[in-house]
Amino acid sequence: MQAQTGITQAPFGTLPDGAPVTQFTLANRNGMRVRILDFGGIITEIHVPDRDGRLADVALGFDRLEPYLGESPYFGALIGRYGNRIAKGRFVLDGHKYELATNNGNNHLHGGTRGFDKVLWQAAAEGGELRLRYRSVDGEEGYPGNLDAQVVYSLSDENEIVVRFSATTDKPTPVNLTQHSYFNLAGIEGCGDILGHELFVDAAGFVPIDAESIPLGGVRPVDGTPFDFRRPRPIGSRIGEPDQQLANGQGYDHCFVLDKAAGSRAPIGKPRAAVRVRDPGSGRVLELFTQEPGVQFYSGNFLDGSLAGKGCAYPHRGGFCIEPEHFPDSPNQPGFPNTILRPGETYATESRFRFSVEA
């Protein structure tokens, strides 16, 4: 029987203000399925085959709306206006001082108290693509300017989830959008950890951080450190070593530098191979291709079993994130690639999450 393809939709609960939330299902000819909400642009499920053709959901998340409305750890969500942290929630732009919401200790994280993960996007399924649009108004979470953002999701027959971001503004403003899915390639029904997954990151440097996960300034070589994944090795192979950077992140929670030459807002070339993760048990492989200069690798350090969804209580290090993005705190770090979008410019970037199997 031929697999159903295209996009279908179904209700997924109601927001406190009475607005309905819709879940869209993207399916390809191989039987792969991806489910996405118009609330937060959240990817709730990703069903992909293992080496024996058995489908399993590899995305951490929930099977009902309510947990996404609370303090969930950004499971599957779109992140904006600024992915990652901005120190003290402050920056100066063109001589003006701006104060953002501080929702991560002293700092601003992932767009603030009500970031792009907590808003209802205008959705339209068009020609096999799911288009999501949102206007972030001037002053929202402290950011200057009206920002018109669009995200386009599609699922190819090569088992690629393609994510294309674009945005325009009427005032200069920082923009750093990303997708924040948590993955466990063994399948979430096993409720295991990801420490045995083999990780490759095409990065010779990473951004060192302090105890509040704010950059110390500059880029540090991965040579001779637990951050060297230029040859595939298990995520857990060195995560317990007595390393100050691992202590500061309580594991891996760092931006890896993919393109040191990226000094402008415009992406450089087409999406290039950046990260490869393989689960030896199932044979599932996830590759990230991106136009972004960095990728935040997070090893699920703050998962502790207290969050449960889709039949699993997510354990410590039960999922990993590979967030393609610009560097943390860039508005306060003049040596980092530019994240300021100005009127007349268009923010545009594409990332691809490709699934496959290996014998």
C-alpha cells in the first residue's frame, strides 16, 4: 500500500483565550511523518524508520497542549527573536540602550518570557509546505521594531525536514531564529538516554561560557578538550571529565563554531553538512545541514524525569538538541558574527534535518 503523502490537519486543544490550536501532519512517500503545531511552530512528533524499517517517534514532546503552555524546556519549538542568551537582558544598539525580559536567572533566554515558542502563528498549508507567519510588535519582550517573521516547514522524500526562516523589520533589531527539537534516535518509547549516540560536529572551535552560560569572549579550539567531535564518538564518552566548561554547562550546552569567516547577516552559500548523530542500536542517523555559523549542542542536562509525554518520563540526558544559530550574546560581543537586522534587509536562512539508516 502506498504511503499517504502531503499535509493533513486536526485539532490539538484550545488556548486560554479560546483560540483553537491545530496540529499539521506532513508525510512523505517513505512513510515518514512529522507533526507540527501552529502554536509555537512546535514539532510534536517525528516518526522515522530504523534499519529494519520499524517506525518510531524520535522527538521528545507531549501529546496534549497544556504542558506546552507551561515551563516546558522548549520541546520542538521555534525560538525567537533571539535564540540562546543575552547577558543581563541588555544591549546597546545605535546608541540606544534596550532592556529585555530576564527569564533565565539574570539573563535573557530564547526570546524572553513569551517568546516565539509561546505564540499562535498564522498557518497555511500550500503545495506541500507549511507556512507560519507571526508579527512581533515593537517593544515585545523589550525588542525594538515590528518584526514580520515567516517559517516554512517541508518534508522531502529524502527524509529531510527543511526549515526556512525569513524576517523583515522597520527598526534595527537583533534576530537569531532557530528550531529547538530534542531528539532520541533510539525512539522515545524506550525512555533511555542519548549518551551512547555517536556525535560528529564539523567544528574546530567552540564558544566558552561562564557559570551563567554567558560567553567569556572569543572562540576556543576544541583540540585536546572534551569538545572535539571532529571524529565520531559517543556523546557520553567524556561528558563526566573534570573540565571547567563541562561544569559550567552541567554537560554540553555550548555553541560550536562552524564557519569562522561568517561576519555578516547573509548566510554563506547553501546549507552545508555540520553535524551527524548515529544511534548504533537502531541504526538511525540524523544529519544537520545549515547556513548558520554555529550550532548549539545540548545534551539534555536538565531533564530529570519530571516531564512526561507520549508514554515516557524523560530521563536525565534523555534527548539532545542541535540548534543551528548565530552565537549567544552576539549583540554584546563585537567580535561575533552580526545578528542585527535593519530596515530594507531580509533575514533568510535555511537548515535541513536529514534522517537515514546505517547497517
